[in-house]
Amino acid sequence: MVYWPGPAEMERVSAHFFRKCGLPNCQGAIDGSHIPVRGPGGEQHQGDYSNRKQYYSIVLQAVVDADGAFLDTFVGFPGSCHDRRVLQVSPFYDNVQAGNFLAGPERLFTDRQIRGRLVVEQSFGILKARFRILETGITSSITWAATLVQACCVLHNYLIRNRLQGLDRNIRDQHMRQRSSSGVREHSSESSHSGQRIRDALADYLISTN
């Protein structure tokens, strides 16, 4: 299942992130990924599902632990939606705003942040390699596509939590080779001074507690 850990389990998640990425007080890594869908057809506003790379998709937003297991997923928004918009309308964002989750040198922080984000990028790569339909395109309705993606996330967690990791070695190695050779990742070009201030404050908090 996909669920947010309780306090005791979250301490283990945070400790694992620190061992793996050098980030103290980190409870998860968050990112978004586009899941291709084929021809929304009769769906209203089908143009909304055409993303910036000019193919139809729905967005999967996910938070993962240091093992790559999904802690929170939010899927189904049209591919044209910006990551920030998807985040702001997600239940995860509401929980953060409600205070339900606990909220050094810049070079050190950046390096650790990259290592932390790599965990969720690898999870998306492994998920799509395991379930090829998430890479080639889902042909069903948008509503059913979101349910299918969620089911794939649950099965992904089952394999991780039952320690069936040996099945992943070739998948993970292949994903990393593809990532290294392409050197391409989806990201937003938007930035702001307020965003930089938040980043600086976060860096101070994370590095000072090390």
C-alpha cells in the first residue's frame, strides 16, 4: 500500500535518508513525472493533456522514501499543468500547510539535495521500466488511467517492502545508463527571489543540524 509513515517509522526513514544522501531531517523526496496516454478522444478539454513535449500525458506526483517506496501519490492532472500547480491542489500540500508534516555552505546543500532528488527520479524510472504501459502510453480513459497508475505504485511498493529488490538490479542499471547518456531531465525554468530565500533558509536548517 501507499501510506505516510507514523512517527516511529518516519524516524527510520529520516535516518536512512541521512545515511544515503547526507540530508538530516529529510522525510521524503518529491517530484513529478509524465505518464503518456493515447488519444484522450471524447474527453473534454483534451488539449489540456498535451504537455510541453507535445504528447498527451497525465501527471504523477510522488513522495518516496530512501528505498524508493512511494509514501504519497497524486495522479491524474492533465499533462499541461505545471508541477507547482499540481502540488498546490494535492492533498499532500494541504497536509503540509496544516502542519501535519514536520516541516551550510550552498555547495554542500546543493550536492546533498541532488542526491536526495535522485532517489525519486530513480523510482519513476524503475516504475516505468517495471510497467511498460506507463512508458508506451495508456489507451484507456483518463479516469481509468489514473487508477491504473496508482495500482502500479502499490505493486511497486509490494516488491520493495517484500525485499524483492534482486528483480530491480538490471532495471535500475539500465535506467541510470539511459539517464547518464541523455543528460536530460524535466524541470521548471521558473524562479523567484522568494523561492531563493526559502531555499537558503532550508539549506541553513538542514546543514546546521548536521
